[in-house]
Amino acid sequence: MKKKGNILIADSQFLATESLRSFLTESGYGVSVVTARSDLLESLKHTDVSLIITDYVLFDFKSINDLRELHEEHAQIPVLILSNTVNHMQIMEFNNAGIRNIALKTDDRPELLQAVSTAIKGRKHYSGSVLDVLLNKNDTVVAKGSLTRSEVEIVRQIAAGLTTKEIAAKKHVSFHTVMTHRKNIFRKLGVSNSSELVMFAIKTGLIETIEYYI
């Protein structure tokens, strides 16, 4: 069977990447994966790519400018943002960077295949979940579950450098309670350590960069 196109996945989440690779391959696409920006740029020099799928939040992009430069240097290759989360401000930033294809990792198979097919054809595609965000400017979609107010507070305290013991003392709860919150936060946001959590929080606006460096 002739391949529908060659897709380059730029993502550092192993399980999500392997799942995506599997179902795209089954759907008739050629698929390769990179986990760092340097490998992405190198692959684009030697590989015929029909579409780049990337998770901007967790991949090796320092800022939206990296994404803008990628699009400008390889304007002939469409980019599909596939992330755990997206908010209205990010959608506007992606649009200004020339990226107009966005979906979430928990969108169902038909929705994801539609996003891929539409992007390869050079047309704009926002999945239903992303359109919901556009209809509510104050909304933020977290694909693996919304954080509670207490969990957001803990994210900010982790970013400020507090240990689990210090957070427990500050919130007047047990160490075990904070550990449970941490596990739930990591699960909901699809991150595996504090560094990924802080990067996620900065990029999605849960915390300001200045909060992290103070």
C-alpha cells in the first residue's frame, strides 16, 4: 500500500509517542520520531517530511520563537500541535507564528486522523476541544484533567523551590497529602518530574517566568 505521507513526530513523551506512531503507521503513514530539537532540525535536512507533529509544551522548544523559526525555515511543511493542554493565549501565539493546526492528545482516533489529513493538505484544523477554548477566552483545557485550586497552588510552590515537606508545613497538611497531590498533578498533566512540571507551568501560564526565578 502506498504511504499517505511521511510524518515526523517531535515529542519527548515515550508512551504518547509510541501510541501515536503505532496508529498512524496502521493508518498508512510513514512515521519517524525525534526527541530533541537538534535531531528535529537534522532530520529535516535529510528526510522528505509531509507533516511535523509536535508537543510544544514538552518538546525541546525554548519559546514560541523557536516554533516560528521552524515554520519560516520549512514553510512547505505543515505543523500540527498535539499537546496535553492549550489555552486561548497559546492558540493566538501559534496563529501568529503561522501554526494553524492544533489538537489534543486525548482527542479520539477519528478526530486525530482528521487533524493529520487536513494539515497535510495544507488546510487549517482545530479539533473540537480547541474550538471550545476559542469560544471561551478564559478557558484552559488540560487534556488529562483540570487541576483543582489547591493543585495549582502546589504547582506554584514547587516552581518556587519548596520541598514536599515545606509545602506540607505551609499548607498545614500531612506530607502524605502533598505527595498524593503531586502524583495527581503529574498524572493529569502528563509530566514525569518537577522540571517538566515547571516548564509546563511556565508555557501554559500557570506561573509567570518571574515567579520561577525569584
